[in-house]
Amino acid sequence: MKRPILTIATMISGIILLPDLLAAQTRPDLPAPINLNDFQTFDEKRAALGQLLYYDKILSGNRNISCGTCHSHDHATADGLSLGIGEGGVGLGPDRKLGADPAQTPKKRVPRNANALFNLGHKDFRVLFHDGRLSIDNIYGNGFNTPAEEWFPSGLTSIAAAQAMFPVTSETEMAGSAEENEIAASRRERIDQTWPVIAKRIWANGTYVEMFKQTYEDVDQAGDITMVHIANAIGDFVISEFRSTNSPFDRYLAGDETALTAQQKAGLDVFFGKANCASCHTGPLLTDQKFYALALPPLGPGRIRSFDPMPRDVGRMGETDLIKDAYRFRTPSLRNVARTGPYGHNGSYATLEGIIRHHADPLGSLEKWDRSQVIMPVSARFAPTDFVIWDDHREMTRLKSRLDIKPMVLSDDEIASLVSFMHALTDETSIRGRLGKPKHVPSGLPVD
């Protein structure tokens, strides 16, 4: 029996192929490319109507803020602030500040960082808001589990539409104070008393009434228009406008090896390998939609419960009343994450590097954190509560005791590669949107 002849060419080939073979064996599993068939369908007429409603301040109590003020095309569906100024503010994005009218000065900052709105039309999205207070669930017979419970109306066609029902009822976001306008005053009775008052604003606008009649088969006259019609139009606009499916990462998953730079590929390997980021940021949406305690630096008024005596934010526990959920917040989707900072449920980190380093060493980063990371307008009115929680020793001890991630050592090069990979998740087309921002809205109010 003849022995095989090992030529130089064969040996060289083997030497060249061995590293490729090892790479193939160690390369982490990647998610399947995002599937366009997994997105909810939408109605073009409703989306066009929703575009106007999304940017029209007519839905706010004092007619001075719209959905698009804090979720703007100009700032990748967010506002670029750690904690925003909602009702009563002036300006857009990081330039937003308190208005000059003392009668319309908000009582506090918006308690949490503005959520980005990308891919809410994907059928896998089932939980929204940092504490998950909105989810797809038929527990109350209306299709959703929300703070409105059984008083939440039926007929909402998407989770994006359901989400649109709540900022308009919030004192700090869009409604204002009860003594200022009829929308906020109606909230005193019960949350579901607010929505008909908002609908009446639309009834009084002839342009809107005609548009609703042309868009909905069950609307024949002004009085037929409900907040459900309004929210469904806004929902169709959001799910059609901000679909993110064509980032460099998406093209790489689809087979384009040139879509990522060498540094981004290195970051991909760290993300799906050593750092194990994909254990939470998983699937095509890069989120498992679950809740984790990360010991993020606390700031602002927090989202307190009625009996909480001081500013704080217990996260998911505020919704479930379970102590095990204390300080846990929803895993955000990372779509367009490089454009949607600051980061964390309260925007406590201004940069991707900062939030990544925090994940690697939560308690160490908490101890070293400084207020220069915060991006929000200075206000003498809000300053007393902006960082008061740091003086509450017991609360800080509780916060530090709840941690769902283990520290790990990441080199500066690995962190830099992760930051680079985050930029590979940007889909510029989705940020611009399909319809964009309207120049005018039927109310005649200015568009931010």
C-alpha cells in the first residue's frame, strides 16, 4: 500500500486552512437575518394620518408638545437627553429647556429616558416601556396588560398604537396640570376619562374630521372618532416609518462579508462570544425583552409609586410589586443604538463606551461615575432632586445589592471593538423614515 505523498503545496494549504477551520469552529452563533415577513402590515392612509397626529400638538393638554417633540426624526426617534423636559418645555433635543411661562412650568423632569421606536411593528415585540408596564396580554379582555387595566379600550391594532395611548395622559409628558386644561383635569376622574376629551379636540377640526372619514370605514361624522382611531393611526405611522432592517450588520448576516470592518467583526466576536452580550440582546431585535438589575447610577425624580417618600426608581417592581423585580429594567433593542444615546433607563451614560464599561464592572463603574455623563438642561427648579438619591444611604445600599450581571475583564481594544460593532447596527434609512416630518399639521400649531 502506497503512502500518500505530502507535497509542499499540500502542507502550505493545510497551514493556511487550519486557522480558518478553527475560526469556523469558534465563531459564535449569530441570529438569522431579520425577516420582513415578521413585520405587521399597516394601512397607508392610517400611516399618513398618523404622521400628522404624531407631530401635532393638538393632542397635548396645553397645545405645546407632540409625540414628535420627544421622539423626533431629528434625534433618531428619541430626544438626545438623559431625562427630557416634556410639557412646558421649549426647543428640541439637547437644546430643550424650561419655557418662560411660569404658569406652564412642569413640576419635574420626565422620569425616564425617551425610548427609541425602531421596529415596533415586528411581531416579536411584546413588551414596551423601561418597566414593561405595557405588554401584549389578554388578561383584561382587551388584548393588553396596561396601567389602565380593564378600563383600557379594545380595538388597538398594534403595541405601538397601545403605547400612544399613555403619554397624552401623563402630567409631565403631554397632559400638563389639572388646573391648566380640560385634558389634564379629566385625568383626576380616571385615566379612561381623558381619552374622550382628547378626541373632542379632533372633532372640532374640520380637516381632521374629513381625513378620519376617508381613512376609517366606521367614521361617518366627527362624533364617531375615538382615541382608539387616533392611536391606531399613530401606531401605523410608527410601525411603517421606523423599520430598521438594512444596517451593515443585517447585510453581513445576509452574506456580505464586506459589510463590516475588521474592527466591527472583532466586536461582533466579543459581543456574541466572550462578553456574552447576546444572552440578553438576542434575536433579530437584539433584545430578550426581559428585565435585569444593572446598578445604573440613579438620577432625577425617578418613577415613584404613590407611597414612596423620596425620589427613586425600583423599575419592574413598581409594576409587579415583587421584591425580586427591584431595580430591574427591560433589555432595550440595540437597533440604531449608536444614534439613540444617552444610555440606560435614566440616560446615566452619555457614551456607548461608558455604558459598555458599566456592564463589564457595574459596581466599580457606579463608584467612579461622575455627573458629567448626564445630558440634560440645568434647572434651578429641578436641581434639588436631580441627585438627591445619592444622599440616601439605605437606598444606595439596596440599589447596589441587586445585580443580575457578573463583572468581567474586557481590554480597551475589546471595548473599542464593541463600540465599533454598535455603529454597525445603524440603518440610516430607518432614521430618516419613509414619510419624514411634516412641514404643517391641520391644527396650524408649529411643528417642532
